[in-house]
Amino acid sequence: MLVDEQIETVQFLEESLGERSPVEVMTTHASMIFLAKDRAYKLKRAVRFPYLDYSTARQRHTACLGEFRLNHRTAPEIYMGVHIITRETDGQLALDGAGPMVDALVEMHRFDQECLFDRMAQQGSLSPDIMADLAHRIAVFHHDAAVSLEHGGVRGIAGVLEINERSLRATRLVPDDVAATFSQKFRQALDDHSDVLERRRLSGKVRRCHGDLILRNICLWHGAPTLFDCLEFDENLATIDVLYDLAFLLMDLWHRNQQQLANTLLNRYLDEADEADGLGLVPFFMALRAAVRAHVTAAQAEQASPDTVTSLLFEARQYFDLAESLLTPVPPALVAVGGLSGTGKSTVASLAAPHLGAAPGARILNSDRIRKRLHGVPVQSRLPESAYQPEVSEQVYATLRQEAGRALDVGSAVIVDAVFDRPQEREKLEQLAAALRTPFTGYWLEAPMEVLISRVAARQKDPSDATADIVRVQAERDCGNIDWIHLDASQEPATIKADFLQHRASAAGHPCPRAP
């Protein structure tokens, strides 16, 4: 790679920045980051890949300017400016001197590396609440991002496939015949999804996104999830379907065995962004992202020290295998989780969702969240008693069925989380599954009254408005004959989850219900 010309630049930065404090240097496949005191200076490496070209000082300067401008959308407090490195009349290098430019770098506020989301994932310190906050910020960012009708769609994804195929062959990660079969699977998947890709492009779903939305490029800045280090070097690779942008992060979480967090992220994002028409694309988009990481990681191995080559190649192959698995179709299914307030329906739904349907798991539709949305209030705001009148509840359940139908229709699995104490609501949901020829299973959670009241009383920051009095009223209601699978909800959540999965495994292979 083209790195020799930067040896002098690196030495200059280490010496000049080291006059103030010790300098720590971090190297990626495309950049070098110099950490000095409370600042971080990012130097683009003089490298060229099939998808990226930083081989000239002018290209690197342009990339630095783009990085600063684009990252101000999400991290204005982190990005401070762009500097040039110049050659002065005495032959020495200088920062922002008067001589001709030889390189450029971005200055940033330094933050604790332990606040990077990849570190937090390793330490197990990411939480559903953090994912919910992150999903909100990504949804807002995508909503405000510039729309493009010229990028994305079938042509945009075809371009990614070409880069992936060329780059994968260049790394020799897998034999040529395996790479060819791999590429053919992606081309077939692209053909299968071409109509929805084009519909989404024409409806404004392609926007100037982050482009490199992985855990390493998110940090907690003053306690808030903050996106930084977006893709700045190629407008085609970054002006993409918003779900393709999100899919990189979903894939990264999935790869790190954080399936629960991946499913939470997707569901909280969908609660705020109307992207149900693209749900069927998500596994394909995740597979594309895994393929990108496969060849990028394999390329890193080519430049790595002998003690890290083996681990990098192993990880690259993991990404490759993940991409293959994500391309395998998984049929949709409809699951209902019912029971009185306090039985832990939402907990069970969230634990079960990653194990249902294609990655990153089922779309969870929660009656409390939908009720709050229909009334235009935040999910943690309490609603008046009038919001729980029978006619309002009928509207909530109708909305649940409508949104479940939309998700199932595009191939996503769905979990509907609601009380379902009225027989007609249970029947209507089963009829929806039959009409769509989709397997249906209903689970009814039950626990002693004292357990339900204790749980309701202990809730904090919860979408449900249920109180002990409401639980007592529910318990007095005639729920009719409930022929769903009954689960003991007084157990620990992990035990209930195990019971749920055991039933799913034993029920596997049952035929789909036929439409009447």
C-alpha cells in the first residue's frame, strides 16, 4: 500500500504533538489516530482499495473536509476542525504553515475509549435503554437527512455487490469457486428484492446516511449515544436506503452475539420510523454488511503483524459465514403473547423475539406503545381513563392487526403483545394468520394475583398505565375459553423464555393454517 510517503508525516506528528503530552497512536486499515491530551488527530493513510482511494494528499484533504462537514450532523461537539501539514522553505514540515500542502488531518475532542460502543458491547454494559435512546437518535437523523432519488435502489445495491465480489476475490479469503457461488446468491437476492428497493427509492427512503454505522463509530458523549466517523469518501456508498444504514449496526450486534440488543434496536427504530414496507429487506441488508466486513477484515489481515493475522482471518471468515446464513430464507410466523397486566408479556416478547423469524428477529407490536402513539404522546406519559374506553381499545387492536399484517406480508415474523382478555380479539388475530397462511401460536401468561399487583406497583418508566386496581378489574372479567398455550408467568423470565423456546422447538414443522 502507498504508505512510504507518510513516514515523515507520522514522525512529525508524533514529535510535535508529543511536546505537550505522550502520544498514543491507533491504526485502522484507512486511518491513523493520534491521541494527545484532550485531542484526537485523524490522519488518512495513503492507501487505495477497490472502494476507497486516499493515495494523494489532495484526496486526503478533500476527505478530511468531508468528514468534518458530514459528522457535524450528528457530533458537532466532537469535531473541531481540519488542519493541513505543509512543507516550509527550510524543508521542514509544519502544521497549517505557509508552504505547499503535503497532508491533512481532522482535529477532534478526545473521549474515553471505554465509551465506545464496541468496548461497551464487550463489557456487557450496553442496555435496552441505551438501545432505545440510540434508535431514537438514528430515526431522527434519518428523518432529517437529505433525500436522493438518484442513488440507491437496484443500481446502488448492484454497485455494492460488484465492490464486494471484486474485493473478496482480491483478499483470497475463500477459493474462487466459493466466492463465485457466494456472489451468485447475492445477485439472486437482489433480483428477488428489486421491486421493493425501487419503490423505496422513489418514495424518498434513500438518503445521505452515516454509511459506516457500526458499534466502533458510536460513543457515549456526555451520556448520550453519539454517531461519529461517518463514511465521507464516496457519496454512492453513503447515500443509501435508511434500512441499509441501520443494517450495518444490526449486523454488528448480531455478529457479537448481542441478538437481544439488535432486536430491541430494530423495534424501537420502527416504533418511530414508518419503514414496515422494508422489513423484508433487513436480513438481505445485514448479509450485505457482513460481506463488506468480511473483505475489509481480510484486507486488514494482509497488512497486519504476524501475531494478529490469524485472528483477523478467523474473524473475516466469521463475517463470510454470517453473510451466507443471513441469505437463507426463514418463513414468517405470528405469535401472540396475552395475559393480565403484570404477567410480564413485554418481557417475554422481548426475550423471545430474537429467536423468531429471520434476523434480527420478530417485529414486536405492543398495545401500550400503539395506544400512546395513537394519542400522540410519549410512551412513558400517562393517559386519561377515557383513552381506555372500549371503542378506543378496539381501535388499538385493529391497529395491531393492521401493522402485523403489513409486517407478515413482507416476510417478517411478528409478536403481538396485548392483554387479549376478549375472545373476539383473539379470534380476529387467528383469522388474520389463517388469511395470510401464516403459522400462528398464542401464549397465555398467568400468575397469582399478588405477583401481578407486586409487579405493576414496581414499574418505572414503563409504557403501561396499569395499576393494582386495573389488574383486579381485569381478573374479574370473563375471558372466555382460552385455548392458547398456558405459561407460568410467576417464574423467572429466563425460565419462561426457556419454556417458550422449548414449545417452539417441539412445534416446529407444523403445517401452516389454510385460508378459509
